[in-house]
Amino acid sequence: MDSVLDIARWQFGITTVYHFLFVPLTIGLTALIAVMETIWLRTKNPEWLRLTKFFGKLFLINFAIGVVTGIVQEFQFGMNWSDYSRFVGDVFGAPLAVEALLAFFLESTFLGLWIFGWDKLPRGLHAACMWLVHIGTLFSAWFILAANSWMQHPVGYRYSAVNGRAQLVDFWAVMFNKVQLVTFPHVITAAYMTAGSFIVGVCAWLYVSKKHEQDKALYHKGLRLGAWVMLAAGVLVAVTGDAQGKIMTEVQPMKMAAAEGLYDTESSNAGFSIFTIGTPDGQSEKFAIKIPGLLSFLATGSTSGEVQGINQLREKYQQEFGQDPGARYYDPSGNYSPVIPVTYWSFRYMIGFGFLAALFGALILFLTRKGRAPTSKWFARMAIWTPIAMTLGNAFGWIFTEMGRQPWIVFGLMTTSNGVSPGVSALEAWISVITLTLLYAVLAVVEIGLILRFAKRGADPFQEPPDPSRDSDDEDRPLAFAY
């Protein structure tokens, strides 16, 4: 790995996957913490307030680290991908600016009110603050995914040959891109599933702990809530993923072919392989165990649907894009296809880990039904592995989404090799990737250490927060930091 392109891709891959470990958990936890506080307001059950504050602490740790790692993503566009930034800047400027000015400020403002407003805001308004934080995370996800969806399926633009840039001509076409309309619900439901799995893992750990024997009923509630969210969100993840697969086949047929390792077009009854062995250069299939018709159904909705193969699509792209080595859409390798083993296995790991997490959620619901209190070690281990499985599923899903688009950085318009910064040397690229990787390793230690430290403590004893709507004797009392 001595080329600037390879180093830059590794750096972006490392930092992006690392950042995406925090994003789904942040989105999902804002919703579930808001649900917990709302339940407390409705039922007056102190256990729900304790859970709200307990997971509020863990959320704030995750949110802080997520913000820090997210800032690096923007810097990378100027560091290693200046030609790409110049090409897409007119299109990306609007959604990313709105995300920063609207969504992030909405999140940070109301999160601050939620943190400091326990003894100053009326209880209903305080709970509404977390709901608004969640809405802010949804807005943020929408605008960022709209930008990414444009890379998958460019719409609402025109190419200016004068300055060599894509220019935005239809903002709403970008916002409601067909890829965006299926990607957003898939990512958000996966975020809910991730948050549910996190609550399940933490509550199960404390549930079986002898140190927290007196709070079993409290953590039983958390277990049940997290498991129900996992199961419901898991169904929605499967439904939205199915819809996303069909749109992906329509706009990026090579990605679907690479996900299956399908080298030659099958006109009907294309099988989905559980396991495939191909040649080392990724040019052909040697052995596969397949489920007949499943790939056709995933790609087209019918077992008799046609699925185009890698070889035929490669020939098509070579004819369409392979003539001019100086063009922004020229692939020097001439393959116009991603690394097949990476897309093949990341697709299966995404599905497999997601399914495993959903299965764990269903088993936990069954084992804790009607107040049952399982305490066996395998139950605790299963519950603790649930968020790990979900996190791996998210990571492999993101790897598949980005690697499956290769060699395109913007599908059909610019290849990744043409987006790298021309003025960056290999030494400079190595320095940045090593520095950021080490920095992220330190942040990982900090994140895990803080999460474990505060999770082991468990929920704080119940303390009735003041209700400013009923007690107005001290109107000038300053906001108090709740944690």
C-alpha cells in the first residue's frame, strides 16, 4: 500500500467506520430515553426515571465521542479528497450546510436544556427537549444520507464542462432521491435496533450481578423494553432492507451482482449463495452453495426476475466509460467492479449479525416473559453479545454500501482514483492515517472505559426532581447540571 489513493481510502474507511459505531446508538438512544422519561411522566413509577437518568449518562458519553470523531470526516475531504470535494461541492454544499445549521444546532440546544433543566423546566417541557433532540438527529441523518445517496444515484444536477463540476439544479430531487427514500428508514430502524440491543446488554449485565440484586425489577423493565424495540425494529430493518435491495439493483446492478458473487447473468431463478469460492482475481466462480430463486426475489421481487452478472456489466461499463484515460469516469483497472470477496462477505455479515441480534432479542423476550428471572451465565453472555452483534452488523452494512459502489466515488460520474488530492504525497498520507488511527485508538479506550465505569455503577437511587410548574418560590434558581 504505497499509493496515495490506497492510503487515503484506508484512512477514510477507518475513520468513517469508527465514527459510524456511535451514530446509530446516538440516534436510537435519544428516542428510547425520551420514551423512558415519557413513561415516567405518565406512570409516576420512579424506576423509569432512574432508567432515564442512567442511560442519559451513557448517552452523553457516546454523544461526545461521536461529535469528536465526526468532525474529522469533514476535514478529510480537504485533506485527501480535494478533487472530489471540488467536483461535488456545489451539490453537497446545501444539504450539509442545512444539516449543520438546522439539525446539529437543534440537537445541541435542546440537549443542553435537557441536561441543565431538570430543576428549572416543567417536567413535560423537559421530556419534550429529548424528543426534540431525537428529531434533530433524524434531520441530521436525513441530510447526510441525502448527500451519500446522491453519490450512489446522482440526480438533480448538471455537469459544467467549463469548471469541471457538478452543479445543483434541483435541491428537492437530491432530498427525495429514490435511494434516499429507502436508505433513510433502513438506517433509522437499524439505529433503534442498536439502541435496544445496547439497553439489553447493559441491563442484562446488571440484572445478573449480585451487587445489584435489589434492583432486579428495574433492570428487568429495561431488558423487556430493549428486547421489544429490537424485535420490532428488526422486522422493519428486514422490510426496508428488502426495498433497498430492489432499488440498489435498479440503480447499481453491479453492487447487487458483487454482493452475490454472480459472475454471469441469470435470466430467472437466480440463487442466493450461502457460501462461494471464486478465483483469486475475482473473475469467476469455482464453487457455491445456493438457495434457488432467492437472489431473483431480493433483486426484483420475483423468483423469475433477471439479475445481471459481473462479467456482462463489466463489458457494458468498459464500452460506456473505458475509452478516455483522462476522463473523470475512467477506471485505470478497466474492471469497473468492486473487490468481490469484500462485498460478498460484508453483505452476508451485515445480514447475519443483524439476524443474530434480532434472534437474541426474541429469545430474551421469551426467557423474561411473565416476570421470569433467568440468571444463568449463558443468558447473560447472550444478552451482552447482542449489542456487539448489532454493532458489527452496522459496520459491515456501511462497508458494503461504500465498497460495493467502487470503483466509483460518485456512481457513473467520477471514479475514486480521480477524486484523490493531487498535491498530497504518500508520506503525508501515511502520517495522517497513522496519527488519526492512534488518536481513535485512544478515544476507543476512553469511550469503553467510561461506558464500563458508569455502567457498572448502575442506576442511581431515586431522587424526586423538583417540579418548577408547582414550585415557583425560587424563580431565580440557576440551571443545575444533572450529571
